[in-house]
Amino acid sequence: MRIATWNVNSLKARLEKVVWWLDRARPDVLLMQETKLADAEAPTAVFREAGYELAHHGEGRWNGVAIASRCGIDGLVTNFGEPLRPAPTSDTGDDEPLAEARMISAECCGVRVVCVYAPNGRVVGSSFYEAKLVWFDRLARWLGEAVDARAPVVLGGDLNVAPEDVDVWDARACHGGTHVSQPERDANFRSDDLFTSQIDICFTNRRRTHVFVASARGPWLSSRIQRRPQCHHMDTSRQPAHWHWRFLDCH
């Protein structure tokens, strides 16, 4: 089974490239983040023509997550099974992540997939940063309550955290900044809470295990890379460690 994750940074702008890549790579499931679309705008017909069923969870100009599957979508869950909360500061993003479309999950090909777009956090110690930690806590609790780690499960997406120093371009240059601060890493891999039992122990990072060991620049690329080195490895997917499947590719 081939599962891919892609921060498309506007599905409307990237739609032609996404469809081209689906035809080329033919993943069974594609997890997408930052679609920046409302649900009514999701290009369901385009994906159907390409051979994929599309489930989308979005609010419009920011955020948005989606799952495209060519083997069906069942048991859909969005925002941890709760309606999006009202956003009193609707002109500001990232400060109220539970009011933002950042999580979608479904069963595809008999596997529970969880697609997430974690808050950025912006600056360590800011209200955005604190909201990010709250969101990670909610994700951990949902995994503990709703997901059986003994069953086939994949968590993928843009986590906006570099879990270890090997995931950054230069650990000294990035030390203590957002995405690599210790509280974020603790939220991602805490040794004494449900997040550890669900992810750190029961899940393994397939990209690091099968593809990425270390490089001079790290695996996260963007249009800004020509201007300054990028520090973060944030897009990832994890599966239960007891799986022994042979992965043919990793995106």
C-alpha cells in the first residue's frame, strides 16, 4: 500500500500538478494539507475523474486538510469529531487552532489514516505558540481515545515540529526556535502521556527509517530555500512500529 502526504499550499493553485502527480505516482491514498478551500469549493469531480474519492475539511482562505483515496473512504472524522469552534479573532490565524480545519481521518483500504496540519506557533512563548501546544494535547487525547494502535493506522501530514536534531539543517542554528523548541518536541514525543503510547512507542517515522538519514539541507523544501537554509523536517508519516510492510516509496 502506498500512502503519500503533501502540503499543497493551495489546492486550487496546485490542482493541475496534483492531478499530474497522482497519474504518475498512483498512490493508494494522498493526504493533503493547506488546501485553503471551503468544503463547497473542493474539486471532488476532478479527483473522481482521476480515479480518487475525495474527503475535504476546510474553512476557506486558510488551513484545510483532505484525503484522496482510490480504495474508498469510510468512517470519516474531522476536527477530532467535534464541530469547529467559533473564532472570535477571525482575521487572525493560528491563535485558535480548534476553530481551524486542521485534522481529518478516515478508513481507506482497511487502514485508519489521520491527516493533520499542525499550527505553526510563530514565535516561542507567544499566544500562537501556546495554542499550538494545546492543539497537540488535543491530538494526543483523541489518539488515545479513538485509535487502537494495534490496528493498521497511519498518521501523516505537516506536523510543524522537527522531532530530533537529525531533522534540521543545522541543529545549532535552529536551537530553541519555533518547531524545534523543547516544549514542542515534548508535546510531540512526551514520555509520560498518551502521545508517547500512541506515537513515540507504537509508531515509527517511515521517512527516517526508510529514506532520510541526514543531509546538508534537510528534506523540507520551499520557494524560500534559495534565500536562506531551511531548518525543519515537518512533513512526515508514521505507522505502528509492529507493521512489517515493505514500502516501495516515500513522499
